Amino acid sequence: MESGAAKSKIRLVLSPTAEKYARRDAPLKVRKLAARGALPLEPLDLATLLFALCHDPEQEVQIEARKSLANLPEQILNPTLNGSAHPALLAHLAQLHRENAAFCQAIALNPATSDRTIAFLASLPLRSVVDIVSNNQERLQREDKIVEALGENPLTGRAVIERILSFLGIAVAGEEENASVREPTEEEATRAVLAALGDQSLATAKLLTSEEENQEAVSTDNIFAAIQKMSVMQKIKLARLGGKEARNLLIKDRNKVVALSALQSPKITESEIVSIAQSRSVSDEILRMIASNKEWTRSYSVKLALTTNPKTPLPQAVKFLNYLQARDLRALMKSKDVSSAISSHARRLLDKKGLA
């Protein structure tokens, strides 16, 4: 039968018995009885019938059906969530049970669930659901909105982000392999950006891939304006191919997948890493990743930047204090821009060396 859910008609599959209760020409009394949910039907059949009655022309039937659907017992709900339910029904149940991790896990694992619903699930503060969604390579490659939702979820950590990038085929393989990766020339990058972001002009593509220092304010504004119009997937591609100014903007993007893509660009330089480590505009996750990179933290400037940045996670900041020179420890000891834990630890190190 057809239902008017989600502003457009959808075709629900019901058994002949259930169909009798859902027909628009069925007596109102019969539809009201069915909306209470007390019918001897198979679990999926009952849940689908109630979903159809949620869109009944009569408001009293709708109200009763919605109440029944929201309060289905687990012995009815579990077979529905794990079965061949209609995607619209699964979407409705995902909204109803957004705080129930077990139910949301079942919906996330169901092949019948739509990509749109998976994107919704990916935005929820449920770590187990984030893990399930981020492991589905086929969906990640197919639907940008899922990547976008995962990248903006506070529970999406570094391992998940790297997995997503790997699935998308754009992750950096590893530090040892990175050294042998050839950086694309600006001309190659420009051509790649034009191919990836087909709606950009050649002039804009050149601007986005420029590695020039100190670009004019108008150029920076143009780059910012171009980035603002991009989808998350376009930003991810630009983060890998773009120039210094594009990376500088993308590293601060609220979507962690975009920001990490910029950080892992094969074109990024040590001076950029120092600037990022000093920045209070980047996320603590980015600073944590810099701190865990052995190649970057060989640089004294990076160590110093991480210890002086109040956004650096405390365990990482404290670790690098042990490598600082006495003059920098003294500055940190007196600084009001760092946490008391950092200034106190700097004092203890100086006392230990007899240099306080």
C-alpha cells in the first residue's frame, strides 16, 4: 500500500491481513483498533502497519499509531530493526530511538537502511554507532553526507578519521612511506583541482593551488569564498592538492576529516607545522596529531610551539618541556598564557637543573 510519509508517497509491503486494517476505505473503527497495535501479526508486519497508520487521514488514528509505534516492545522492535523493513520505517525508528545505542546499532548494520539515515546516525553521540558507520567503506564512498557527519561528531577520534581517509583512498600511508611520496607540481595540482572541483575556473584553481607566501588580502578572500561553497568531499580533495593558503584555512575547518586531510597533505612544510602548532584556531585533535608525529617533533620549534600553546593536550605539552632550553623554560614559568600545570612543571625542571 502507499503512504504519504516524508512528503512523498512510498510503497509499503503488508500482508493481506495487515492490508485490511490500513486501507483508507476501511471503517474508522477498524483503523483505530489497529492503531493500538494489539493485533496477531508478525513483528515486521505490525511495525509497518503502524507506520502506515501514522499517516492516516484521521488525526486520532495518527496519534494512536504513533504512540503504539514509539512504545513497541523489544520482541517486536528487534526483528523489525534487523529485518527487511522499509527504509522510511527504519528512518522513523532511528529518530524515535536516537538515544538507544543497541537499537541504533541494529539500524546502522541493516543493509535496508538508507544512506540519509546512516548520515543521521553518524551524527549521534553514540561511540559504538560511529564505529559501525565508519567501518562501512561502501557507504562512505557513496554518500558525502556520512563523511560530513562523522567529521563533525565529537566522538570521531583519530583512528576513525584515518580509517575514513583510507577508505576514500586519500590517506597518507605512514611516516616511512611519506618520504618517498612525490609532491605534485603546482601545474599538476591545478589540473587535479579542476578535475575534482569542476565548477571552478582556471584562475580560481590556480589561486587555490598557489604556494606563494604573503598573498594579497583580496586573494585570501577569494580563496575563502571558494572554499565556503565547497562540499566536504571537495574540501578533502583540496586539502590534499591545494596550496599553502588553502591548507591554512582548511586546517581550521570544523570538520575533523577535512582538517586532518590538510595536515596530512604531502605538500605541507615544517614552517607550516610550526605555525599550526602555535595556532589557537585549530582543534586540540590536530595538535595531538602533530605531537605524536616523530618526524615533526624532531624540530625544536615544533616542541616549543606545542608547549606554549594552551590548546595542546596537557600530557603532550608536559612531555616536550623536558627538551626545552633554560631560557624558554623561564619564559613559560612566568607566562600567563599557559596553564598553571605547565608553568609549575617548568619551574620544577629549572630547580632540578639549579637554573631557577
